[in-house]
Amino acid sequence: MRLSHAAIVWAFVTCLAVAAEPATVQSPDGKVAFSLSTNPDGPAFSLAMDGRPLLSDSPLGLLPTGSDPIGPGLQVTTSRVTDVDQVWTPVCGTASQIRDRHRLLQVDLAEPGTDGRAITILVRAYDDGIAFRYRVPVEAKEYKLDGERTAFRFAEDPKVWALPVKGFRTSYEGKYTVAPLSELGETLIGLPITLEMSGGKWMAITEAHLEDYAGLYLATSPQSPKTLLTRLSTRGKESAVVRAAPFETPWRVILLGRRAGDLIESQIVSNCNPPCAIEDAAWIKPGKVTWDWWPKWMVSGVEFNGGVNTATYLHYADFAAEAGFPYLLIDEGWSWWETRPGNDGKMTRVTDITRAVKDVDLPAIIEHCHKKGVRVWLWLTWSHCDAQMAEAFPLYEKWGIAGVKVDFMNRDDQWMVNWYHKVAREAAKHHLMVDMHGAYKPTGISRTWPNMLTFEGVMGLECCKWSSDITPQHNVTLPFTRMLAGPMDYTPGGFNCLPPDRFKPRDSAPFVMGTRCHQLAQYVVYYSPLQMCVDYPEEYRGAVGFEFLRWVPTTWDESRVIDGYPGKYVLLARRKGNEWYV
């Protein structure tokens, strides 16, 4: 990822002693307008597109632990607007080059008096949305936050596609509720949320550059049914955020469009993240991977039983080489374990991710894969990864392991967010790519750490093993909701397809609902640089459509949404080189 062109033009700077007039900024095309005003209750913002109000008098500010909110009494001291226009090249992406063109509004605010607290609000106005964040100056060695005053007050009652969650411990694997905002009832909502408004306007809310901070959620307001409040992920009763000042919060991102498909084309989330931190990223190679766990180690026509054993992995490796897939994923069950008495006398399971169980000859598998031109990924639980990272990651590099799939985090409090960044850094040191499962939504970290190839954070095809919720309707909702946040490891590719009235969940060699064309289309529509091919070798060999699965790319030079509507259909075209995939 390197900066290929940059032109930053200072348009104008205005300095205001005390601003009675709102601080405003418009997008480069003048169609999106953001306005920040102050009143006794605190700063608030309004947002309009094409002259149509979308949000009005939406509160801004922070909620420090143990002190009054930062908001009421704040006054604008200075403001300025800057024009930014630059182009950068991602290591992996939906486009070979990404333009970051926006107008940046910086508003400095302070409480009256020499001891008054201060914050800065930064706003980026894009042609397809806005993003804003708070900058906290040096005020204390340690700064604690319970939350934010940030809220979104809609000018009307929009139709929403919302992901209700039961709490902050969540894997984001759920069904979307579709209803007017006022009818959602009291609920906590995982991001992104997508909204349809009158006049053909579309909006989605999410966040970008989540680092050393707590994940953002939205909550409905019983007192104001057309308002969404913000909540920060916490562990127990502790402060949501504890860190040294100065610091900047994540960006609060509002994607805008005149069609639902415009939201999919947006690059705001990536643009709001820092540039690549890896000096030489040539070792990061996207591609497809054959997966043992989804079909439950199914094999047929062979003289051994499928399972967590060397023969099964060699079989899957041979298939990967035959199909031209660069990777084999060895999932749950490979690492050594035993039960021992714990300190409390109860038996506890002890795992070692630096060696394999006796039925898995990992060195032989890796050597066989190397001869076949296939590289191995290893599955880990996050707790085992955390306990042995310093030992395991250098060892995996020595073995020639391509990457790790890390699972079951299921939270996004500040500690866990920082742990994601630790994994990214340590994995990059040892040339390991990463697939996060049991994960929170992506927030653009893949721009900074492109070895973080993909993230689950979605109710994907694995649920066909135990649920009937993976319907075609659900699948054509995801591009307009979860996929707006970034790479999505939905794990497509089931070939044993049935119509909804005949579908039944099963654990081994699962069925999938819909058609094979529906499955193949997911390789174009769903963006994931590491793309799973979930079925077992004998289900694929000679099957109609398998040739397409073999050569469809996993990264793209250009992407265009032709048409679509959440839950109904999506028509999307992506280009790789001179070839378009529709």
C-alpha cells in the first residue's frame, strides 16, 4: 500500500473568537452539507443531501467517568476548512486505486473560563457521506470515558435494516430486523445499520479506525423514537475507555447515497484509516482456500475415514493443488491437548498450539503441501493464541505457515480492540496473514495492516449446519448491511443446493438453501481477499460451476453496483484486469 499521488490544497482558514453562526462544511461536489451549532445544551450537528434534511440537532460530546458531560456550555473558539485530494494503492481491495477526496472541517471548542475543558471535532465531508471524530487535548495523565453524547436525530421516520444484539458480548451473527425506526422497540444495535429515507435517499452508520477505544453500538431512544443513541462496549462496570490524552476517537461514519448500491461503492471506511504500516507487503497473497470443518471432514471414494487425521488433510491438500487453490485450512481439533487437574481439583483442558495431536503429522502435511504448491493456514482459539503468541508465531513462520484463523473473541471492548492490533502487528512481524472469526465488524484496519485479510462478524454459511436462517433473502441483505464495514468471511461455496421448502440443517456435508448460481454469485458480490471453498472435494469435482469457482478472483481492480435493494436482489460488476464479472 503506497501513496501514488497526493495533492493537498489549503482552501481557506477562518478564525472566530466566539462563533454565533454554525460551523459548516460541504462535500467537494457541494451536495452534502454538514453544520455544527452550539447552544446551552451543547454542540449539535445537522446533515443534508441535495438540500434535503436528513439529520437535525444531533448531540455531540463526550461522557467522562465521574464528571459532568463535555458538551453543555462548549463554545466554538476557532474553525477552519481544508481541501484534501489524494490517491492510494491498497494491497488488497475492491479497487486497484482509491481516491480520498474530501473537505475537512476542524472545530475547536472550549468551556468558558481559564479552567474550562476543551475538545476538537474533526469532520470529513465526502461526496458520498461524512465522518467525524473527537480529539481530546492534554488535560490529564489518564482519561476515562463512560460513553459519548453522540446521537443521530432523524428528520423523518426511516425504514431500517438493523442487527439487534443482546449485549456487548456478540459475534454479530444474527438476523436483520426490517422496520420503521420508530417501531424497533428498545434494543441495542450492532453496526452497520442501513436506513432508507424518502426522496430516494439512503444512509448507513458505522465506524472507522477503531483503535485503543471501545466498539460503537447504537440504541433506540424510548423518549425520542426517531433518534438513535450511542453506546460504547464495556466489560462489567468499568469505564468504556481508559487512555492517556491527547487522543482521537474512532471516526463516526455516515454513508450516503441516492441508491442503495451507492453505499456498497463507498470507500470512506478505508479512507479514514492510517496508511499501510508494513514496509514490504509483497508476501501478502490473497486467494481461495479449501476448508475441512464445514463438511465435517467429509471424504468419499477413498480407503480411509475422514476426520482430524493426516490422510484427510493430505486428501484436501491434493484437491487444493488440483483446483489451483493456494491454501489449505486446518481447522478445529489439530492442536495437542490433554485434561489435567486444575488448582481447584477439577479437570481442565490444556492446549498447546505449537504441536499437533498424534493423529495429525503436521510436518508431513506441511511438506506435502509445499511440494504441491499449497500453503497451510491453522485455526486457533483467541485465548490459546494470546497465551502462546510469542512462541507460536515465530514457529509458524519457521514452518512456512501462511496464516492463522483466530476464533471466538466475541467482543469489542477496548482491551479486545487493542488485542486485534497486537495480533496484526505480531503476525506481520512473522509474515502471517490473519482471518478473524467470532469477530466484531471490520473498521478499516486492513488498510493499515493488510495482513488482516478478512473478518467474520456475520451470520454466514456455517449456520446451515444447525439453522434454517441462511435464506436467499438474508444473503441479498448482507451486501447492503454487514459488507459496508469491510471484508466479510461469509464462507460461500456450498454445492448441495435445495429449495427452501426442502432444506433441512445437517452437520455433515450440509445442504444450502437456494441455487448453485446463487452460491457462485457470492464469490463476486461478497468481498473477502481470503475466500473459502467450503464443500468437500468429491462434491466439487466434475460439478457444474466448479470451473468458475476455480478461477474467479478474490480481489478486484474496479467495482460497480448496477442496481439492488436489500433483501430482494443485488446486481454488481467487478473488474480484474480486462475481465468483468457480473
